[in-house]
Amino acid sequence: MLEQYFPILLFILVGVGVGMLMLTLGRLVAPNRPDPEKLSPYECGFEAFEDARMKFDVRYYLIAILFILFDLEIAFLFPWAVVLPDIGAFGFWSMMIFLAILIVGFVYEWKKGALEWE
């Protein structure tokens, strides 16, 4: 029974080995010339100007959640488009209802001002 898992174990070991080999080669071959400019902390190209433990505006999280929500919902369209000839009218109208609900949610967020950045 355990011999069936040997290819998986071998695959994992080869993957870890190749990863470690690449990291070791990178450390040995890559130049290491640190200077104050490279070692300084920065935020988006600017010097850090506040404490890292400061409170973030909730809009950052709201925009991120909305992006993930609508991005993942759109990902459902690709497999649907592939099987559309097979699922027929029922599948088409099911997706239209799904998209209508998605559009209602998008319009709601838009009207609430969640997409506005002040």
C-alpha cells in the first residue's frame, strides 16, 4: 500500500531539493553589497513617515474585499462560457440571474459611496 505513495514522496523531495539548490546558488553567486540606501525602509517609494502600528482607514479593506468579491465572481464566467452549448437555456438564464444579483450588489456599493476615494 505504501509503495503507491512513493512517486508523491519522490516528487516532494525533488521539489524541495531543487528549491534549496536554487536558494543556495542564489546566495553564493549573487553579489551582496548592502548600502544605507538599500537597507532603508520605504513605503511605495517614500521614506516611512509613521509608525507601522498605526490604524488604517477601513476603506483600504473595503476596496480590497470588493475587488476580491467581484474578481472571483467574474471568474465563474469562464467555465460557464465553455459549457454554455451543453447546458442550454436553463444554464443561460441561471447565469443571467446570477449576473443580475451581482449588478444589484455593485450598484448598491456604488450608491453607498464604497468606490469613492476622498
